[in-house]
Amino acid sequence: MPSIHHDAQTIIKNVIADNMPQSAVLDALTQHQFKENIYIVAIGKAAWTMAKAASDFLGSKLTKGIVITKCGHAQGDLPRMDIFEAGHPISDAHTIEATQKCIDLAKGLTVSDELLFLVSGGGSALFEKPLEGVSLTDIQDITNQLLSSGADIVAMNMVRKRLSAVKAGRFAALAAPAQIFSVVLSDVLGDRLDSIASGPAVSDISTVEDALRVIRKYNLNLSPVQMEYISQETPKDIQNVKTVVTGSVKILCESAARAASNLGYTPYILTTTMHCEASEAGRFLASIAADTQNSHNAFAKPCAIIAGGETVVTVKGRGKGGRNQEMALSAANGIAGLEDTVIFALGSDGTDGPTNAAGGIVDGNTVQKLKNAGIDIDKMLADNDAYHGLQAVDGLIITGPTGTNVNDVAVVLCRS
């Protein structure tokens, strides 16, 4: 019988393979009637993969395209497309340069043209042009404040979209009178369109008061110029866009359940809207695993207990890590000493936080291995240094950039 770790790795591989966006993009394109002059703008961590699918489908019908993705996520040239890589999760000079190319393209479109806008998670950092009087440094500082605060993606984007010339529907306005067909790969719980990549081509449903509430809650430090923009309402009536959402965390969890079932585990999907501190999620999943192994709940072994969503980390230390790594390491104490028990947490894009890891995996021996290595797990967690803690016990999940981005999934595997 394969080891439980082998089973976990099999599930991870299958989950990523099942959630690559090519087939979903092709389904959306097949159902749309395009005009003659077709242009593409693709943004986000899955931008290259989505653009490749569109390029294969459109062939010579494509006039021109621009792709902006995270550094290391492009996989080569594409016909009639300019490929840009830029900073994530913090925008950089490459972001501004590439976004300006998209603005120039959009402004040149006419009523006889059509823009295929391919959107995936990460677009908020990768697609950016600050409004007049707001600098790239301002955007970087505000993003850093938000990333450290524990704010979720919806709250973060309520603030930063208001300082942008392309977010909150403004990019769609630039492309008018051309029509936009937008295919969106969702990485936001509930598929809230104005939050995915900060909604460059959708009417903004957040309000000034929503943004001010976030600023007060997380004690953000903004300049008078920035506050002036925050206090201005965003576009509410975008008319030149048709949007299709394809791919989601629900499908991600279903893929995990199917893969686990094929290995002989009974799958249970707890939630597809997990939203809390990563460390709390880890401890909660560990408690479920412990109860399962002690027959104190209704989950029959062998079982796979699945939770999807997007946790947050309130950064208090100076270490290295990401939310999935922190979730996994936080689970280790709760399953210490348990046999045939594994917990892993995975970011579907293959990059968890500012690291080269997709997430982390722990078992009943992880805590003892850390002790043997002279590592205090509680100190590592207090310093938000899950990466180095997991690295020391071979607990990092390394997939490389996957080409997709549909939130995170955590799985508890228990067998007798």
C-alpha cells in the first residue's frame, strides 16, 4: 500500500492538473460570437496559460495581444502577443510599463473592435497605473500595509482600486466604444467580480464608506492626496462588458475530493469559504484530525477532510512564509504523535506568499523532527517564519508556478 504521504502528493498533482484553465477558457470562447478585429489583454498569475488557450482558439483572427503575469510564470512566446512579467504581490516599474501598453491599446480601439480580457488572481498587483499625484512608491507602501494588516483580498482591493487609473471599471471605460468580452478565473470567495484583480472591467459595488471603514479598521496611513481619491466614488455603470466566470475554489475542492476518492478515501468537503487567520485554520483542522483518529466524530476512516478558501496572516514577525505554510505548520502541534495522519495546505498558483513554495505538509512526526533539529515551533510561528520551519523537516510543497489560480485548498488525510 502506498504511504499516506504518497497519497497526499498524488492528490496535490491531480488537483493542479484538474484546475488548469485551458478547457474552461475554451468553453467560454466557444459560446461567444466574436467580431472581426479581436485584441487580447490577459492579466494575473494565470494570464499566460489563459492567453495560450485563447491564441490556440482564435488563430489568425487575433490582431494583437498583451500578457502581464508574475515573474517566472510566462512559458514562452505566443503569436502576435507581447509578454510582460512584473512584480507580485507588490507592483513594480515593470507593472507600470506593461499596464501603459494595455492602456495605449485600449484607447486605440474602435466600435468595430473587440477586446478579449482574460483576468486571473494577482491582477491587482500586476495591472496598475496610479492616478495622477499617486506614485508607484505610494502604491507599494499601501499594499505592504494591507498585506501586513491581516486584511482579506476584498478589503485590500476596496482601498487600492481607488488609487488606480485602470481598476474599478476604469479600464473598460478606456476601451469604449469597443466591446469587451471578459473571461475571469476567480480567486475570490463568492466570485465577487469587483474584487477579482480589483475589477478593471466591472462596475464597482464598493462605496467610499466601505473604503474608509477598511482604512479605519486597519489603521492605514495615507497621504492627503490619497485620501482625496479614496473619497471619490468609482464607476458604477459599466455597459460595454460581457463577463463569464470560469474556475473557482468550489471546483478546486471537488477535484481534491475526486482524487482522494480514487485513492480509497471517503471525501468530506467541510467548506469552500474558509476565511480566518491561517494559524487558526491550522489548529482547527488539526483538532478535526485528532478527533477522527480517536473516533470522536462522524468521519469514517480512511477519510479526506477538505477545506477551501483563503486565509489571512496578520504579520507580527520578520520571518518568511505564506498563509498556506503558516496553516500547515500551525496544524503540526495538534497532530503530534498521531499515526497515519497528514495535513497539507496548498495555493493553487504554486506560489504561497513571497516564496517559491506552494504550501506546506505536516504529519504526526513533524513536531519531533523540529525538536530534533533544535527548532522551537512556537517561536517560528510567532516570527511568521513557517517557510524555514517546514524547510528544515522537508515539509514544503514545491510545484513551481502552475499556470492557474483558484484560491487555496487544505486537506486532512486520516487512515487506520
